[in-house]
Amino acid sequence: MTFENFVKNFKKMLDYNKVGMVLFHNGIVRGTSRNGNKVNKIKVKVNFNKIDNIIKEFSNKKGIFKVDVFAFQGEFQAGDNLLFVAVAGDYRENVFPVLEQLVNRIKIEAVEKIEF
């Protein structure tokens, strides 16, 4: 899955009579850790059932009409895609916070990452 295809497929599913904003997140592998150490590769394990439950929860937030997530699992190097997230809703005050909360929940609850 490419980010371009993810965006294209997501936008095809929207009701533009209701949707006034779409936000996308493209998480990628950084070449350094949070403490500044070089990262040669990372290994990612995804709990897809947990992601499905989080999507259902966030799809019911005020003003949100569609949420989608595509998570990659395996070994990756700097620059590789890890996570695509899309949120469509009515107004920015509803959509911006949901995207941030959604990405944080997925990273905390549904993704395990080991840096090498």
C-alpha cells in the first residue's frame, strides 16, 4: 500500500455533503531515536484487532464521519512508511484533535516497536 493509494481510496468513500475536512498522517521511520542515537532498523508488531476497536471508538466522535488506518508490520529502515491514518469530519475543531488522539492511542496501545 502506498500513501497515495491510501489517500485516493479514502477520499472515494466520503460523503462530501457532510465532510468539510480530511486529515492524513503518514508515520515514517526516523534515522535517530528520541535520545539521538542512530537507528539502523526497527521491528514493528501490530495488534490489528486493537486498531479495529480504536477505529470504531473514534468513528463515533462528534463531527467525525470516517476513520481509516493502515499499519505496516515487520522490519523497516529510515524513511520507510509505518502508519497511515485518515480522519474525515465536518469542521476542523472536531477533526484536528481526533487525528492527534487517534495516532497517540494507536502508537501506545496497538504497536510495539524495537529499535536496532
